[in-house]
Amino acid sequence: MKHFLSFEDFSREEILEIIDISRKIKAELLNDVKIPHLAGKVLAMIFEKSSTRTRVSFETGFYQLGGHPIFLSSRDIQLGRGEPIRDTAKVISSMSNMIMIRTFGHDRIEELAKYSAVPVINGLTDLCHPVQVLADYLTILEEGFENPIISYVGDGNNMTNSLIMFSAKMGFEIRIATPKNYEPNNIILEKAKKIAEISGSKIYLFNSPEEAVKNSDVVITDTWISMGMEDEKEQRIRDFKNYIVDDNLMTLTNKKSIFLHCLPAYRGYEVSESVIDGEKSRIYNEAENRLHAQKGLMVWLNKNLKI
Ligand code: CP
Ligand code: NVA
């Protein structure tokens, strides 16, 4: 049985299999065909942080696959009052077929997975956000980029870490621009560089957004203040002031480049209104693709329960 906690545990072939299923299921849905791959199954969705897209896409997706999703806010379940993760994992997995969790420290999801009898999916931790990157990749493919040069400007956060590990596995070139002291996670970076030696991926770190985005096909950014970092807001706004993705920056990219943002976005901070609402932006396709990508993932996990 396989969990989906990060791209580290997945091969390029497995990622492609997931995306293949996602594309097929998306095409079927557009023709009003809904195959109940997960009929009679239950998905427990635990949220220790807020969410719009993750909740709606998992809940809708699991329902469309014929199953029943249960929304569990940590404000309402005993986990939020200090019940151990180990007990929560054993109890919930004894009554459900899959668990999705959005939480803080990555150690929390690792512990949940360790004691869960069913596959656990990462719906975002402080360390990574791999389901978002699956949706980003589906969007990138739909735009016709088979071997994209990806650039990321801003905070070296959970999105950045997942984009790096994903690109390393896939053999893509990824260029990251962050201010000093806001670099991505060093352990992930070192692991990704080793994987890149085999996959042919190129991973570059810059401090200059201009250097990073030069000739890239896809420009990605994210909020400067991730969930749980609210106390650092003023300092971060000062430190990131030169890292806005605006029209000037976009002119340095490939003519056919696109702009992605996992959302929620803060216009005028990490991205200008003209870019996020402009012709290169694919943010709403990207958000919708959360639904399709995660359906592919859940069908894949269910099919591969024996590995
Ligand atoms: N992108 C993303 O995960 O959005 P939510 O926080 O709304 O789930
Ligand atoms: N980096 C952001 C992503 C939100 C979907 C956060 O962790 O808050």
C-alpha cells in the first residue's frame, strides 16, 4: 500500500500513470461520463488549516467517483483537543478507505501514515504541497509544454519544495528565485539534486527574479505569507518587495509562457493584478485541475493497494 506524502516516494513512471488516469477521467467528465471507480468507499478528510480548493476538489472528486467523503475539521474532532495522531489514524482508518490530511509539521502526516491501515494523501503540510503540483503539471501539459522550463519567484515554501522534487523526478529544468534566507528546504534540495543527476533535471537557485524567469515557459509564485506565518507578515512584506511577478518580469519569459499560482493570491504583493488577471494567467484552469488530478491520484492509489 502506498501513501502520497511527497513526490520523493514516486517514480516518473508512477507520476505519469496518475496523470494519465486524471486526463482520461477529466475527458470522461466533460462528456458527462462518471465511472464509479470508488463506489462504496469512504474518504476521511482531516483539516487542521483552512482551505477552499483542497476541500471542494477532494469532496467533489470522491463523490463523483461514487464514494462518500467526510469533512473533519480539527476544530470539531478530538485531534484538535490533543488526541494522539496514532489513535486518530488507527480509528479513522478502521472505518474508511482513504485519508486526506492538511496539517502543519510534516512529521504529523508521517505519523498518521505510519499508523493508518489505508492510503494517506498529503493535502498540504508546512513542508510540501504535492497534490497542487499534480494539478499544475496537468495544466502545463494541457498548454502543450512536454518538457517545460519552470521558474518560481518568491518564498521558498511548501510549493517550492514540491516543485523542486517533482521537477527532479520528471527531468525538468526548474529555476527558483528567493531572497536570501528564504531558500527552499535544504534537505529536499540535496535529495533532489541527487535525483537530478540521473533524471537529467536541472535545478538552479537565484536571488534575482529576472535571472530566474529568463526564457522560462511557466512562471509560478505563491503567497509570501503561508498559513501559520501570520506573525512574520510585516517583515516578509519588506523582504519580498522586489519579488513581485509583474508585466516587466513576464516580458523576460518565453513568448508563449504561462503564469500559475496555487491560490489564494494577494494581488499587488506576490503578483500584479495585470499578470494574474492577464492573458498569460491560467489560474482558474489550474484550480479546476485540482479536481481532475486528485481523482486520478485516488483511483491510482486504490488500484495499487497491493504494492
Ligand atoms: N491551493 C490550495 O491548496 O488552496 P486551498 O488552500 O484553498 O485549499
Ligand atoms: N504556501 C501556501 C499555500 C496555500 C495553498 C500556504 O502554505 O499557506
